[in-house]
Amino acid sequence: MNLFRHAVRTLLLSGLVAGTAIAAEGPWVTDWEAAKAQAAKEKKTLLIDFSGSDWCSWCIKLDKEVFAQDAFQAVAKDKYVMVLLDYPRDKSGQSEELQAQNKKLQKEFQVRGYPSVYLATADGAPFAKTGYQAGGPEAYLKHLDGFMAKRAEVAKLEASLANAKGLERAKVLDELCTKMTMDTPKKAAYAAEILTLDADNKAGLKSKYLAKKMMQEAMGLLQQRKSDEAKAVLDKALALEGLPADGRQEVLFLKSQVLFGAGDKKGAKAMLIAAVKLAPATDTAERIGEILKKPFFKDVE
């Protein structure tokens, strides 16, 4: 490892380098506007690290295992403008300007936990979110590459929208929403347009996106610890006429989480298995497959 670069990153994270909202030494930038300008000029993606450097154990672990490693920086610097937004308990090393900037961005990105790592376009619009991942720099770079590949697919689909109309456009928008890994205003606008384009549910998309709305309602109820009410809403979603297999799969996935939270691991596992069978080739099925490998389902029959 390059000890000089690691020392600079360590100083930044510990708050010993004065935070003056200017580009940091090494690969990390602290000035948000400067980072966006650099990304636009160099045609790069923003890699944004929301960190709690002097108190968050997972942030420190992510930095030590991945971000401070030469093997990561050597590749990442050619793809990303790397932005460090730090929220230490000891703010004595940060200017008021830097603190105000970071507080504003924390609110805009709706950051509720650390580390939160985002990929965003040069104008600052996020399109992927992740956090700590085990495996070191090579594995993390591969993890980020997956998001970048999906972003390229989304861009290609968006380019095709100019010539798409009616139900064909609705189908393209549906594919777009499926490949977009974050809930963004643009994704919400696409979903709303789908409901208009498939008002008669001829493509099964109206029921699918009505089910998504119900899922959002159920998640709100879960946050209020109203699991019975959430389950009832999900049952109504499953009863929607014409709900396609991938839409039903997503509802079952969420319902399995409700069951798991209520202590019914057996029911949750059975529901996950049923969900995979509905549409085994989807990203959701892949996620479920990984969940079923977790230790907490190992002895559940």
C-alpha cells in the first residue's frame, strides 16, 4: 500500500486535516460542486462515500479494507470522481462551510446510516446505493461494476423511448423501472406514466404498479410497527386481477419479510421459495436466492 496516500486518507477521516470545502489531497474530493464539475469535464461517475470516520466501525473497516488500498484507487481513479462526505463526532477539523455542505447533502440523499456509498451522474443524481461489502478492493470494484452495467442498460433503454408509444412504451418503461436500482423521482414518473399507458391493464402493468403502490403503503405501516395491517395490504395486492408473475414475486418477497419479523421463519422461507418459482430469472429471484443461503434459514424446514 502507498503509505503516503493512506496517511492522507487517515488524516482526512480523523478530522486532522482542516475541512475547507476544497479538493482533498489524494483521490478524495470534499467540495461537492468541484466534484460535479470534475466529473462532467472528465466524463466520470461520482463515487460518494458518506462516512462517520471517528465513530462508525463499518466505515473504518470499509476504508481500511477497500478505499485506502492501492488496488482500489488505481482502478477507481480512472472511472470515478471520489467524493468524501464525512460526519465525525469531533468536528474541530471541519470548517462551518464544509459542515453546512455535508448536512445539506445528507438531507438531500436521505442518508440514515453509515457508511452509505452512492454512485451518481455528473450532475449529482444518484442511481445506485451500497455500503460495506466484504472481499477487499477487487470484489468491491466488481460490485460497483455491476451497478455501472445496469446504468448503461438504463441509458440504452431511455434512448429508445423517443420512438416508443402506447403499450410498447409502457413495456420499455417497465423494463427501465426494473433495472433502476434506486427509487428516484424519475423512476416514480416512469411508474406513473405506465399506469396511464396501460389504463386497461392489457399488458398487466397497471396491476403490477398498483401492487407497487400497495407495497409502499405496507412498508410505511411496517415502519409504524403495524405488521397485521401491512400484511392485509399485501394480501389485497396479491388479489389484484391480472398481476403478472414478477409483480406477484415482489409482493411475496415483502410479505415474507413481514412473516420473518413476526417470528414465522418457516412461513417466510416457504414464501421466498414460492416467489423464486414464479419468476426465476429476475433480479429479485437472485436476491432471494442469496437470502435463502443465509444462516438464519439453514435449519428451517
